[in-house]
Amino acid sequence: PSSVSPGQESATLVIRPENLMILKETEQGKTWETKIERIEDLGDSRLIHLSLGEQTLIVRNEARDLVAGMPLFVQPDWERAHWFDSSDGKRL
């Protein structure tokens, strides 16, 4: 986060689907290992719904060789990540 107040207990990370990158291999400490739950075909692209522990992520991508159930490594574009204070919803 760009600014965190003393005593702040938690923050919410928001990353847009187009700002998650799919990688073929893991990069230690830089990627998240997920599992494809389902795929929505939008015509020009696909929304790939992923499970990451108890969280759900959505990646927007044009890949056509992905299927539900397969593992997938994703990496956020941290330059485009957004952080919010979980208690009041204000952007940090």
C-alpha cells in the first residue's frame, strides 16, 4: 500500500481481471498457484475463474488451450493493483 495508517488492521487488494498475467511456470515468491474452476467465453477473450485457497480470482485472457480443473500460475501487475482500507473502503 502507498500509505498505511498506524493501527490499521487490514487492507483489501483489488486487481482487475486484465491485470493478472498467466505464466507457464512458477516464479518463487512472485506467482500464485491456482486452479481453473470455470471459463466464460466472451468471443474476443475469456474470463477464467480461479480458486486460490478460499479466494476466487478472475483473469481476462485470450488463451484457448485452458480447461477447467487444470492448475495455473498467475502473477499480478503490481503497478495496477489497488489497495483499500477494509474498515471504511477508502483507497490507500
